[in-house]
Amino acid sequence: MVRGVACGTAVAVGHPAPTVPCVSTTLTSRYAVVALGVVLLSGCGAAGRSQQGAASAAALSFERSVADDPGKACRLLAPKTRQDLESDGPCPQSLREQDLPQAHAVRRTQVFGTDAMAELDGDTLFLALFPDGWRVTAAGCKPQATDRPYDCTVKGT
């Protein structure tokens, strides 16, 4: 049991006085706060990268499925987007008729909370995060003039 602590020594009952480093508790608290902040920010960055990777994977899976397995591509659409596409007929058939550009690689994905934009080598997709994962809300998107929204071939209203 330590009775008292002063810079340089501590008085312990029944033991010789060991040397105690003199560190300001204010300085120690600051280090603890900074360390905690770094840990928390690192975790957020990792979570953001994880979501970015998941959104990229969903976008690439959609693109690959459009030609090879349109039924799978339809399952990767957001509910409202799929519903709007099915107003012209069954989703797989309607999706094939959209003449979407072909893309094979993701160039960049940006995540904004529960929304994402994936720029591929031949297409731009918009996605939203649902309880079961990322879903495509718009595909076949082309940028318009500055400060104008993208023009998308497949989209929900």
C-alpha cells in the first residue's frame, strides 16, 4: 500500500521507497485522450474501407451479372429500382433491353454514409446500403454538365 507519492519517491508501508517518475497527471490525461482518439479514428477508417470494399464488390457483381445472369443482377437492385424496371416486363428481360455499358473493373468507390457511388471502367453506379447489403439504385449513369445530376439508364423514382 502506498501512503503518499511525490515526484521521485513513494513511501510504502514496510518497503524501501522506490523511485516514482515525475509525470504531470494533466499531461498523462492528454496522452490518454489523444491515444483514445487515434484508436477510434482508426476504427472508423477501417469500417469505412470495409463498406467501400463491400459497395465495390456489389457494383462489380451487378456488372458481371447483367450479361451472364440477369436474374442475379435483378436481385442486386434496390427494391424501388427493380420495381420501376419491372413496369416494362420481367426484370431479367427488361434489364437486358436497357443496353447498359459493360464494365470489368472498379476505378473508385466513394461511400457517403448509407449511399455510395462506384465508378467503373465503363459505367457509373449508385448504391444504397440495405439490411442485407449494398443494392444498386441506379446504373448506366453518365455525368452531365457541372452541377447537374447524372443521367442514368436504370434508376428508381
